[in-house]
Amino acid sequence: MSGIRVEHLTKTFGDFVAVGDAGFSIEEGELAALLGPSGSGKSTILRIIAGLERPDSGKVFLTGKDVTSARAQERNIGFVFQHYALFKHMTVEQNIAFGLELRKKNKAFIKEKVDELIDLVKLNGYDHHYPSQLSGGQRQRVALARALASEPRVLLLDEPFGSLDARVRKNLAHWIRDLHKRINVTGVFVTHDQDEAMEISDKIILVNRGRIEQVGTPHEIYEFPQTKFVASFVGNVNVIDACFEEEGIFIKGLPGGTGGEYFLRPEETGPEVNIREHGDIVLLARPEEISILKENGKRNAFPGAVSDVHYRGGFYEIEITVGSNRVKSTIDKDVFLEQPLEIGQKVYVRFKQYKVFDAPEGSRKVHAMLKQLGYIE
């Protein structure tokens, strides 16, 4: 059964279309990520689900019930904001109890519930602390406990880790994932952090300019992107300028065209590729999908030169100039130390996997647009 379903949501602010005909469903008990760049409309979608914004058109269903016209307080939703929104003059237990007191629950019930939630979010011993006496991660856990106090059927989190430093953010994200498994509530969190979405969500809803680009599991989104935007936004990716001619796919800047030596055969692009007979295209290949060879002899191998070497802890990131493109590949640290590569060294790169997208506007323009929007470096 769907915990959340939205159909044809549209929301405009003046001439600006914040959400355009958005639709998706989240199954009961799933933890889903609304992922996208800043200004893509994901927080607006979350606020519409919560009842804090009214859509211009479309419907919102919670556990099968149409709540489009229901007020926020009638939807039984727990909402956690990025900046905690805790009452500074109240202690941890008073903040958590606040909603229950508004509902006029008896004191014994409130005390039992607050103690249960403090234990759940691992804040034992902090009952009488004020927000100013807590760390950012602790304050966010108080906000989460307060949202859970009313036993909501849906939990919504708007950039819940946005104001935390990287280490605390990562630890709290995994803690929320583990907590979600225990409480089994339908959850949705907004994030622009692709790693966060990939690591802790059951489902990713990728939003771009107010529209849903793709919905799927983290594996489906990463391995089977349906658009250029999805392929470039999720995970690191090389955007390679190329063109398609009769013989196959040619990398820009290498000997190509009719009779050229280096090209990819069209039958190797896979049946899902839909490109025109001739013209500009882009190849999208992730660093782990590109191998580096010291000698030629493999199909789909292209000559290049090492332009930079970066140590990344457990692996090395190698940048190679291939024609007029600069691509990145990753090598395990132990493998690299056995056969190190030097800047300027001549090598061959082989595409183990790649996606092909038509670029009628010109591959260079696609590359420039993705870079300008911050989807690639």
C-alpha cells in the first residue's frame, strides 16, 4: 500500500514554476529521498505533502486517503526542519513534550512517552539540558523525537543534516537510517547530497527544475539513468564530447571520421541507445567504468596522456587527456603502487561501460551547460 502518493502536482509563484506536473508514490514503510540541486522544487513538494503549501493543481494521498484540502494539523505528519526549530527556553524533555501538551494528553502519558523517545534517540541524561547546551547533532535528534511524539503516519525531513559538519552529518544520516528500520514509519527527506541519498534511502525521487526526472532504487538510478541530467548528477561522471557517423562513435579530438582509427562500434552501445544517424552526442562514463592500459590491444581503447594524479586515500584518481576531452579514472591504491603512472605518460583508456545521449544542441553546449549548473566540475 502506498504511504504517500502525489498526482500531477503543480505549484507556481508568479511566473516561476516551482513544481510542474510532479507525480510519484512511496510505499508504506519506505524511506525515500527527494534529491536534486538547490532550487529544483524538492522542498516545495515536501511542504505540499505536509500541507504547508497548497498546490495550484494535483492531489496528495496519505495511506490511501486524499488529503489535498486537509490542513497540516489534520494530516498526522511529523516534520523536521533543517534548523531544528527548537524552543530555546525549553529543555529537551519540554521540547519533546510540547506537542503532546497541546493535545492535552495526561501527565503520566506524556512522561512515559518523553522518556521512551529520549531513550530512542539516545539522549539519556540530557533531559534537562537546553538547546544551547547541545551539539548540532543532538539538537537534530531532539527535533526528530519531537516530530515522532505524536506517532505520525508520515515523517518528513527538510534538509535535516544541512547545517551539520561532514562527519556529524554522515553519522546522523546512518543513525536515522537505523532508527527508521526500528520505527517503520513512511519517511521522506529532502537533500541535494547524492551520497546521502544513495546510502540511506530505499527510493530516490530525482527532481530537476520542478519536474521528476526519474524514480527508482539507488541501484536503478545509478546504473540505469534515463536522462543526461540523472547520469551526470548522481555519482561522479565523465562527460565526453563525441559524434556519431556511419562507422560508429568517434571521440572529439582524435583521428576519426570516415576511415578513422579510433571509434566505438554502434552495436556495442546497447539496445537502449537511441541516437540519430549523424551528429553530436555525449558519452557519459563513470570513473570506475574507465580502465587505463599501458598498451593498446583492447577494443574501445583510445590513446591519451596522464595529465594529473590525485591521491584519495584508498584509491588514486587519474586524469587523462583523450583528444579534446579530459577524463577521470580510479585505480585501487595497491594496484597503483605496483605500477605507478606519471604525468605525461602515454596510455590508452578503455570504456568498460558507458551511456550515450543524443546532443542535437551540440555536445560542447551540453558539457558547458552541465558545468555551469554545477553537475560536473
